[in-house]
Amino acid sequence: MDMLESLLDSSSHAIFTLDREGIVTHINRRAKEHFGLFNHSQQSHAAGRLEQGDLVVLATTAMGDDDGGLQQEDLAVLGIRDKKIQPGDMIAAVGVFGESTLRPVYKFLRRRDAGSMNLEVNWEGIPIQITIDGREIAASVNGVTYSISYFMSMCQCVVLDAATRQVKFWEEKGYSARKEGVGNLLRGASFKAKSPETEIDVVGYYFREFFEGDRFEEHLQEVLSGKVERYEEEDYEINGYALSASILPVVKEGAVEGAIVKFRRFEDIRATILERNSAIAAAERKYRQTEQTTLTEDNTFTSLFGNSTAMASVKRHAFRLSQLDCNILITGESGTGKSFLARAIAAAQPRKGPFITVDCSTVTPTLFESEMFGYVGGAFTGANPKGKAGFFEEADGGTIFLDEIGEIPLNVQAKLLRVIQNKTLTRVGSTKTIPVDVRILAATNRNLRQEVAEGRFRQDLYYRISAFCVEMPPLRECQEDIYFLINDLMDHIREKYRVPDKCLSGEAFSRLLSYDWPGNIRELENVLESAVALSESDIIYAEHIRLESEPVHMTLKERLKAEERRIIQQTLAQCGGNRTAAMEQLGLSKTVFYGKLKEYQIG
């Protein structure tokens, strides 16, 4: 074995190479296995062809697909002359070759109506059973089963000798390359011998003698002629196998000398994806079990968001606060899951009662006070004459979640502060005080310290709500959580839209992992929902992943610089823009600090 053959055999892809004339020059073991060029059976049979009087046991998952082009005319040599049988039908049959006086036994179903089929017959004392079920097609003769697994379509044919009624042929994978499909045999084609040592040699032969597929042949010729530079990860059907293949040119001194074809079958891709997804699910379970042993609190928290170091710390802190009857401020960028955390806190807390959510960014400014604290009859023209309770009264005895609290107008902030301090409120248009017992959970994507410094948020209210604070980390700082989030979100999406299971390909995963997710978990969920809708198969490929911008691949040095810039900006914001305070907090000299501001163009 030369070095090139060793390299090809060590590849995880199935590969064969051709010269510019289309002659196969090398083929690795994985390609031979995929196309059935090895005989894996421990039994043998001699070469031959069908003879008059041979008993033929056949099954095809879809007539005409990967069965040697089986047609109605071919079935006629077994005595099957049923005009109702159409291309694409699932068929199981037992008949005698070339003997029109012997009546065959058969059944057929429309492929769209059939997921499985079973035919049992005792022919001249020989028990025969044909089964098509799920992804396997099998013919059992005299207690010996000849089976082939399949992904899209497949056929099986077992032939018993006319004189001895001993098995003289059966199908194995690779029959397409050997031109031994049922249709071929019924039209008189010969079959090759099989033995445990058999291998079909394709090197030195024109590729079309063994590898057939119109689209594949067209693309291969385009690459060999130099018309197209290359094809990568294209979908093809070769010898009835569904493949994802790349056709790459071999160029020498500017001229195309040949081509390298590397491919994977879809069934192998799916198996790999399922194995990876199973491994991810197992890792997720292990992480969550570990988290449960160290955070023996509440299932809502153990299953929330992920288990990265940053997220685990947040969950532990949030759970402890949930057990205290205190107000909590949840901060973080948009889409980090602040509202999910608020609901988890409300579910885990000892306090019962209603849970009222108020999206402060959607309340009309002029109606803010009446919506929050209610109003009495006649306070507004056209309003309910009996008046109306506000959100705080509705939440009495329970919890109110003020999402995007930074959007509350200053005049309402003052009244909110009094409600927190006095535990009473006054409806608009009334002087009567109403006692309320409400726990406040608040969330914001704004820097409230900076909002206070710039006069847009009351300092006294800020200190009232921020005594206990939880900061949600952005998704880019929790990369290890993305695997688990994808798994959870895909389950949620399947339930939400009632779609069948779909798996992400490795390339799709890579695309998701290399993105920095400025929209955080919300953006990830939107992207996955779009991918599920775009994918027509049960596999989601990289092409289905639609991102706002292309993923940016950064070196370690670039990542460190980006993180340093973020820390400086965050510290400046926390210090209300005071550079001296930020410089001291970061422990940097004036020269270094101002050098960093200039380097990162921080104003």
C-alpha cells in the first residue's frame, strides 16, 4: 500500500479519485464499504443468471427506485401482469421465472400509504416470509434471513435453483455497482459470485460502470473540464444512495489533471448527528445532576438556561434571593432571559398569590399612573364609572414583575417609591389610601447607575430596588451553554409548532457556536425557529441558519482585546462616566488607562 492509499484509508470520508478521463485511480476502504464493493456475508454462491423454473423471492420499497429500474414488463416474466401496479409502489412477490402456468403470490401498496409490508407463503413446502419494516428489508427462506438496511429505497431478491430449490443468489449492498438489481436480473443480466473474500475491483475502470447518478455525472464532468471550479457538500443520488459529496479538482501547472470525490451518506450523517445529540443530552443530564447535588433547591432553577460557571453562579444567587421576601432587580442585555428568571423566582419563592407582569416599555406614558395604581370613577372621560384597580392592587398578596423598569416616567417613579416605602397606594382621582402587600421583581437592559447620573431615573428609587441584584450574563460569555440551550429550545420549538424531530448538522452547530449572539437567547430561539421552518428534511444544515451578520472568527489575542474593551466600557458606565474613578477601580496608571481609551476608541 502506497502513502496515498494509506492517507485515503485514514480519512473519515469515503473517497475515490479519477483522472481527467474519468478513470478511477484510487478508492479507499470506506468508499468500498459504502458502495458494497466488499462481500460481508459468511456464505457463498457461484456466478450465474436466472434460469427457467428458478423460484424468485423479491421485494422493493419503491418500484423503479434502486432496484435495477424494475418495471411492469419485468414482473411479467414471473407471471405478474397487474396493470394496477405503478412506479413507486412497494411490492413483495414470489414467482417462478419463465413459467407462465404457475400462479405467483404478490402484494403491493402505494408508497405514500405504506410504511411497512409483510408477505408470508409456503411454496411447495418451503416457508417464505418477506418483511419491509422501517429501515430494513428482509426475505426469509427456510428459516434463513437475507436482510438489507436502507435509508431511502432498496430491493432484495433471493433466487432458488429450479432443480435443487437451494438458494443460488441473494442481494447484498453494492448490487447497484454490480448491476444486480432485481430489474437487471429479470431482464437477463448475470450475477457475480460471492464469498467472504470477494471484493469488486473498480480501479482502472470508467467511473460510470460502478457509480451512476445523472446530477453527479454532470457536476463531475464540469469540474474535470474546468467549467466549474468545484462543488462542495452537494446532495446527490449515486447508485440509489443519498449522498452529500464534494467534487474537488486535482490541478497541476494550472490544468485539471483529475478529481477527488469525497462523500458521506445521509444515513451516516444522520447517525453521526444522533450520536452527537445523544452525547450532548447525556452531558446535559450529567451537568444538571451535578448542579442538583450542589444546588439542591428547585427544578425550575436546575433546568434553567444552562450550566456554565457564570450561569450556575447566577442560578444559585437567584434561588437564595427567591427564598427571601425582598425586592430584586434583574439586569442584563436584551434577550438574556430576565423575564424567564423572574418567573422562576416567583415559582420558587415561599410567597404565594398572583404573579402580575407589566411590560413598562409598552404602557402609554399618559396612562402609566392609572394603569399601575388604578383610578376612581370619573377620573378620566369615558372611563369605567366604577373605576378600575391597577396592576399593584391585582398583585396584592403576590408578586409584580416590572419588566424594563427604566422606561417608567419620572413622575410615576416618585409614586412608585412611596408605594414601596409605605406599602400603600392611592388611585388616580382619589385621596383614599389602599394597603398593598406586593413583592417587586424588576428588570432592565439599561445601566440604571448611568440613568441616575443623567437624571432619567430617581436615585432613591434605584437604591430601593437594587439592594438585591442579579445580573444575567450575555450568551457570548456562556459559550458552553449554547449546546444545552439549543437542545432545550429545539424541544420547545417542536412542541410549539408540532413539527417532527429535526437534527442540526455539524456545520450548522459550528455556525451557531461561532456567532457572538448580540440578541442573546431570544435571537438564538428566533434563528432556530427560522431554521426549522426553512428545512424541508429532518436535518438542519448550515444553509438554513440565517444570522443578522456573518460569524466573526477571532484569534485568542483578538478575543482578549474585545473582552478588555468591554470591561473598560462597563466600568466607565458603573462610574457614571468618571474616568478617574474608573481608572482607580481598574487599577491602571493614567498613561495606560488613557492609552487603552485611545486604542479602543472609547470616547
